[in-house]
Amino acid sequence: MDNLTTISVSRNIMKVLVIMGSPRTGNTARIVKEIENEVKKLGDVAFSFVDLRDSHLELCRGCHVCFFKGETSCPLKDDRAIIEEQLLQADGVIFASPNYVSSVPALFKNFIDRFAYAGHRPRFFRQRAMAIVTSAGPGGLSEACKYISASLGAFGFRFVHTAGFLQPPFPIPVSWRKENQEKVRTAARIFYSACESPRLPAPTLREVMGFRIMQLMLRKVVGTPLEKYYPSDCQYWKDHGWLDPTFYYFTGEDVGIGKKITIKVLEPVIGWQINKILKGSVSPAENQ
């Protein structure tokens, strides 16, 4: 467990957790260190790190047990639950990764896969998040940033910033170095301000839409034979009151009139698609 660094801090100290997704110590670690130094100039902040290359996270088997029976029933017994607790205790989370073929390394992808149940049962609403990606070239840099923010945003993380850094395996021009330094300062300032603010960043239209789709589906599933297949999801959503049609997002906050109108316009199409999917589902008796 040495890789899971825990720092004991008082309540008034901002707690930032860094998820390091690189298979080696290189440019990504260096950029994160520079951001850490800049953030600490702005206030009293404690950083802790989870280095995925040293973490004990077994490869996801795609067995769906975490979806259907809950994450505690996962057959893999490793550091997943410990990392989840660290994520929940943090005020802000920095997800740092190199760009591998317009995405993230297998190491980081497995981390996302192991927490996929949080896409069904989100929980990280209080945590402000930032994605930091380094790349040897510009190709795929923005795609990797979007992949991280979209995937983990579905788990509840409130992404306040993403930043891509060009770091080729040769000396970079002075202009590139200056640009990266400015990006570091900007990322640090935005992230610190968001973590310090008592106001959560507003959910995006995509996030509101994701909530509504899941809400509509589970409202049609609860009380039917299909609930047998999604007991964890149904109970989780019922316990949180998320099946209430007046809810437009997990936190119950006002998402704004524009997003509400968009949802209302698209809702008939969403409902039609859900009905089509559910009608094609087999009954529990047929699947035994």
C-alpha cells in the first residue's frame, strides 16, 4: 500500500488527490509537479498521489457483477475500494496521463473500467476535477483530454479544466516552453479557484442528458420483472430520490431553463428509444 500516500490534514487545508496514469516517471509527472508548486503558491493545499503503475488494480474482467450486484460483489480484491475512499475524501482531483494513440495508456483505461459502476451509480459530485495530458505531438491530444473528462464526468466529477502539453522526446523550442509554463499557471489558478469556491460548477448539457436517460430507463424498469437485472442501480437511485421527474440532475440543483427546454424537447425521442430497447429484452424466465 506504499503507493497510496495518505496525508493527515486539518479541515481548513484543501485536499488534492492526483491520479497518475503514466507507466513511467517522465513528462507527465514533471508537469504535475509544476502545477502542484503553482497551486501551493495560492493557498494552503495538501497533495497526495495514487500512482497507478504501483497500485494493485487487477484487470477488469467485464463480468458486469459490479453493475448488477454492486461493486462490493466484484470478484477482484485489490485497492479499488481504498482508492475510491481517497477520491471521496479529496476536495479536488487531478487526473494526469500521457496521450497514447489519441487516448490513455492501458493502465489508466483499466482504472476507468474498474470504476465503471460509478457511471450507473455516480457519487463524486463534490470533487472538482482537472485532466492533464502530455503528448509527443499535437495529434490526439484534445481527444485524450475529452476522453478523460467525458468518462469520469459521468461518474459525477465536476471537471473545471483540461490542459494538453506538447512534450516531444527532444529539446523543445523556447516558445513551446513558455507556452507550457503559461498553461501550468492557468491550470493551477483555475483549479485552485474552483476547489476553493463553495459553488459547484454547473453540469454540462451532456451530463444532464445522461442523468435524464438513466432516470427514464430506471423509472420504466422499477416495479417490472426487469428490475431483477438492475437491483443495485434501482435501489441506489430510489435511495437518493433520483427517480423524481422534477430532478434534472443528481444534486437536485437548478440546471437552467435552456437545458430544461432541451431535455423536454428530446424526451419523447429518448423515451421511444428506451421503450424499443426494453421491449426487446428477455424476461427473467426466458433467460434462466
